[in-house]
Amino acid sequence: MCQYQSKERPNYHCPEPALPGKDYCIFHEREKDAAEFKRRVTEKFQNKDYDFTGYYFPQSTSFGGVTFERDAYFGEATFEGNANFEGATLKGNAYFRRATFKRDAYFGEVTFKGNAYFGEATFKGNADFYSMECRREVDFEDAKFKRPKDKEIAYRLSKTSYQRAGDYEKAGDCYYKEMVARRQGLKWRSKSFFRKLLDWVFWSTCGYGERPFWVFYWALGIICLCALLYCFIGHIEATSAGYSFGIGDAVYFSGITFVTLGFGGPWYPSPEHWIKFLVMAEAFSGAFFMALFVMTFGRRMMR
């Protein structure tokens, strides 16, 4: 019997006999008669047997325009050539977890009436999801893509499916990954430099609105950095004699300035030194980050 073992489906046992002198059957063996393999796959499909777990497809494969009447299993399958599913309809769940597409994969205008699982799948060529319709959830968790644009579209499809299902936490995570993929696709060119910079700022400060505590970490870092600068550069003056300005006072002064409550304690920046511009910049950044935190935290809580 075939010795193939599935990591995705531990209870899966291939019922096919192994090829002479081989450990695997014609479906799982890499070195085989491609024509006979194609004939056997066609026969399985006609018998409405859609279990292709771990199959090795040695040439370009087409399931374009066909209808899968029940659940279809392509988990851990390897497509050596192009994989064409354009216009296909899958009435049950579709499992493509850990599948490997070594060339182009076409899922344009495919209709998934059940859930579609592409978790940990690898797309080494182009992946076409144009006009793909997902009636229920579609999962691309930890999938790998050659092109950032394909990854962006994939996670947009996941986001939409989770929003429809009311799972806003997963939808938010997919939105974050969608935006990261978009950022990866942007180039540092003169025409898009400003857009790339803004995108990087939005990502690094709040994770595209999905990571509110990143704002808190930035705020803490700015307060500590400015406190060190105030302490070592000096030129923070007291309103009256007898006040010292140590590191603790610098942290307090920086924190009060950041939250835009005015100057903390009896200290203020020297009007004759450039340190006043640093104080002004910290106050401005404080207003910005507090507004950003309220926005991102509120966005999460509303869900």
C-alpha cells in the first residue's frame, strides 16, 4: 500500500497500492506516467471523489469551469505546472492548506460556496484571484506569495469574508496584513516617495490602526528620549532660584510637556536657546500621539 502520510490530516490513509518498487502510489509518487496519472485523476473526479490530499501534479493542471459537488481536498498537494481553477464552483469546503503552487495559480471567477482554506499554502508563481467569490470564510493564514500584490488581494478577500461572518478581530488582523503587503509593494521612487513615507509612518506608529499599544510604546520612547536631551543639553530654567534639574525632574517635565498640560513644575525652556524648539516639537507630537491612541483604541473597542 501507499506509504504517504499527511501532516495536515493525521488520520488520512491512502487506499491506493504503491507502484512497483516504490513507496508511493501513482498519485503521490513524483516519478510516474503523467498520462496515466491524468487519466486516473479524471476518473476520480467523474466519480465525485474530490480527495487529492498530497497529490503530486507533474504537469499543468486544469479544473477550470468544473463543479465540485462536495468538499474538495487539495491540502499538501504539489502543482509542478500551472494550476487553473478559473470559473470553477466548489459547493462544499475547499482545502488547500500547505499546498504548493510552483508556477502560476489561477482562481479567477471561482465561486467558493463553503469555506476556503489556503493556510500555509505557497504560491511560487503569480496568484490570480480576480473576481473570486467567497460565500463564507476564506483563510490565507501564513500563506506565502511571490508578489506582494497577490498577498494584498488575498488578505483583502479574507478580511471581507470575516467581516461578513461578524468576526471583526480576524478581519482587523487581515486588514493589517493586507496593508503590510501593500507597503511591501511600494517602491522608494521619487513619484511615490511621500506616499511610501506616510505609509511607513502609519504602519510603525499604530499598525494601520490595528495596534493601539504601539502608540503607547512610541509615546513612552519619546518622553524618555526628550527627558535625556533636556537633562544633558540643559537650558531648562527655573522660575526662581534654588531649584535643581535632575533626571527625575527631566522625566516629569518631558511627560507634562508631552501631554500638553503646559510646563511641569517651576521649569521652562530658555527663550534664547534652540531647546525651546525641541519642547515645542514634543508638545506637538504628544497631541498627535494622544489623538492617534484614542482613534486606534476606540476602533478596537467598537468591535
